[in-house]
Amino acid sequence: MLRADRTRLARSADRCFQVLVTTFAALVLVVLGLMLARTTYTAWPVFHRFGLDFVKGRDWAPSRDVFGALPFIFGTVVTSLIAIVLAVPVSVGIALYLTEVAPARTRRPLVYLVELLAAIPSVVFGLWGLIVLLPRLQDHVWTPLSAKLGFIPLFAGPSYGQSFATAGVILAIMIVPIVTAISREVIALVPHEHKEAALALGATRWEVLRLAVLPYARAGIIGSVMLGFGRAVGETIAVALVIGGSPQITASILQPGYTIASVIANQFNEATGIHIQALVGLGVVLFAITILINVAGRLFVWRAARGLAS
Amino acid sequence: MSGVSGRRRVADRVASVWMLGSVLCALVPLAFILGYVAYKGAGLISWTFLSQSEPFSFTERGGGFWNGIKGTLKLITVATLVSAPVGILAAVYLSEYGRGRFATAVRFVTDVMTGVPSIFVGVFIYSLIVLETGHFSAWSGALALAVLMLPIVTRGAEEVLKLVPRELREASLALGVPHWRTVFRIVLPTAASGLVTALMLAVARAAGETAPLLFTSFGNRFVTGWTDFNQPDSALPLLIFRDARSAYSTAQERAWAGALVLIALVLVLTIAARFIATRRSVRTV
């Protein structure tokens, strides 16, 4: 074979290879698009019939063919907010400790241990939450809380073990690893010069963190909180086991409720016809919420990382 | 710090307590969960549990989770076979050609996809495959897990491929080796152990998932053949979920034992993946 031919052959083989791997990369985009298109298609009769009432309606009664998702959206937001309120101070504390304070020798094992928490399957969190954590929370925390602070609508009794609050606590434990991991990445990017400048001015360790580290990492930490919120919103099995399964909107977080993800998990296999379409529709709503949160959170983290790195 | 005023010192102390307390807040639940699963699960783990199918009633004692264990092994094998080539080739694109707008879009979408709720992936595969074929099946469950693994594999593999030194690629290209052969003979083999790590972490994540299997693989009381993917199939997380909900102590005991098996599987994968990753980084640095 002539040398020129061989070069041409190699070049066209390279070209083919590039097209091949680009196709596979495009496949990732295609899968995401297909997810949205296919589920919307399946749920279309419900969207068409109920319109905006599907997300505004307060009544969910499959036996009467009435489908209003508001109680589930409410439950999803409330449980995720509780999780964020509990998990963020802890996660930022861990992230600061691991990047700025911990002795080099203990840093790596601690990082592994926090990651191990993320490796525990959701269903195991649920099993432990239902059988071990729930009765203890109910006896030692929720009951006294509603007895002492019951005059505040948020904690009005009687308290239930299966409640928004219990689901929120389980979710908080589950999202600590992701919020920690992303905050840690951003905090690690804070320039050394700033910390050294603060130290040179005689700042204490906390003042270094407060004046040099946290302001710089703030956008990234906000992003990590949003991604943690997104994770909590989509969490299914652990919540399904401890939420109580009653579609209601209450002021008290000590009442049983329901979330979008957990109602899909619990009702799908008993559903038929339009009920199934309504549950797929709930899935589309859940997907839309998590995509919005994730896009916003990722943009925050990307921008923060880029801003800090340059 | 003798010159530091009292208030500043107190603030510093409070901050230290907060940070150390936060670490404890994460480690205590971890220890409690692992300890409790080991304590409750160990009692029932036996050859019977690992080799027999579940009994016909929740209230019956004995029996085991073999149908779920075998189902999980089948599902994650096929999910890996599907997601590994796609994810790794997409990662090759990102690391070898990945500049410009399209690559940024792929990276961004992949990141966003890791945040898609796993239950939604189940709903998607249900609507795409189960509704079309008219029945639940193991292969639809495996596909749901593959979709879940895809973004994890892609991003993990890209990180690893980017670590392969430029000089290696350049040396190969300078010798006149075509780019595609450079990828297969130089880049991928150099990154092999890192790719294995990325895959194992994705498998560990998929093995523990319940939500995507609820209405795809569905569950099956009977043990199915290794190559039979047309029937509904059980999985370890599905059995744990159902028995945890059952309200019968006999079933819940099996759920604890199943949780121990599942955690052992997931932790072995995770720790082994980390171990491989550390050994590799020591060798190349």
C-alpha cells in the first residue's frame, strides 16, 4: 500500500472514531430528552384533562378520578426544607473542619467515613429510620416538643411518629454527604494568600474562616445547598417508610404527610388506567422540580469554581 | 494568642466546638446504622438465608433472600454491561475532543442527570418499556439501573482519563499511531484501574437502588435462571423494602438480614474501589 493511501486511511479511521465517541456523548443528551418526552406523552391525558388543577388541586382521590398534587408538592417541599435546615450547618461545619482545621493524618479517613454515609442504600436508611429512629424520636423529641411548644402551629400536637419531621430528619442524614462534598470542593479553592493575609493581621482561626474563607466560598456553598435540596426532593424509599402516607396540608410538621416520590412508590403497583397516568404525571412534576433545582445549583457551583480558580 | 480579647477567644472556641460537633453529627448516625444492621442482621444470616427463597407468608419463619440476591447480581451485571461501554466512550469524547460548546453541554447535562430522582428513572422505563411490552421484566429493571449508572460512569471515567499524562498521548501520536489506536492501546490501558474504580462506585450505587425497580423488575417469589431476563425478577432492596413495610416481626427480621447482605455488598464494592484508586495514584505519582 502506498504511504499516501495509508495516511488517508488512518485519517478517515480517526474521523470515524471521533464520530463514534461523539455519538455516544450525544446519547447522554438523548436519554435526558427521551425521559422528558416519553413520560410527558404517557401522562398527557391527565395533563390535558386537569390542566393546572393537577398541580393546584388539593384533593387526591383515585377512586373518584380526582387528581390534585398540591399536598404532595407541599410535603416534598416541607420535608426537604427541614432536611436543609438540619443538614446545612452540619455539612458546612464538616467541610470547614476537613479543609481548614483537621490534622493532615485524620483528614483522609474522615473524608472516607463521610462518603461511606452516602454509600448506605436508601432502603437501609428507611428500615433503620422506621424501626429504630422513629419510635425514639416520637417518645423523646416530638412528644415533649408538642407538649411544650404546641402553642406554635408548627409544633402543634398530637405528634405522630410517622410525620414530616421524622422524614426531614432521615433526609438530613442522607444529604449531609453531598452537601459536605461539594462545599469542601469549593472551600478548597479559596486562595491561600487570603488566609495568610488574615493570619498575618492577627486573626484567630475562626476569624480567618469568617473573613477570608466563607465570603469567598459563599456562592459555591449556596450551590451545594441547592443540590442537597434537589437530592432530598427526589429521595423516595426512606421517605416512603416514615412519612405516614396521608395527603394533607398542615401547619404542624409533627403530622403525617406525603411526598411526590413516595406516593409514586406506594400507589403505582395498585394503580390502573388514569391513576397510573396521574402517577406518571407526578413523576414529570418531580422531574421538572429537580431539574430546575439542579440546573440552578450546578450553575452556582460551576461559576463559583471557575471564579475561584481563575 | 495571649493578646486576643476574651470575646474573640470565645468565638473561636465556639466555632471549634461547632465544627467538631458537626463531624460527630455525621459519624454517630453512620456508626448507629452500621452497628444496628450488623447486630440485627447477623442473627439470621446462615446458609439457609443465602440459598433459599422467601417463604410464602410474612408470618412464617425461616427461608431466605436467594431470589433477591441472585436477581440483584443479574441486574447489576447487565446494567454494567450496558452503561460501561456507553459511559466510557462518552468519557473518551469528553477527555480527547471535549472542547467547545457541545462538550460543555454534555458535561453539564451529565452533572444534572446525576441529580435526576431514581424513582423517575423507574417511571421513565415503565412508560418506555413495560407499557409497550405489557409486562414487568428483569431486563427493563437492568435498563433502569443502566440509565442511573450512565452519568456516574461518564463523569467518573472522564476524571480518570484526564489524569493520563499528555506526554503519553503525544509520544504515541508522534510515532505515527492513529488517534483511535492511541486511545485503545495507550490511554484506556493506562487509566484501566481508575476506570474500574469509577465502574465499581457506579455499581455500588445501583445495587442499593429500590425505587427504579419497583415497577420495572417488580419482584418475583421464585428464583429465575441466570439468563432469563423476560420474567419479573426480585432484587435485594425490593425484598428489604417490602418486608420492612410488612409490620410482621418475622418479615422484618429477614429485612435486617437482607440489609446486612446488601450493605456488605455495597461497602465491599466501595472500599475496594477506593483501595484500587489509592494504589494507582501511588504508582503513577
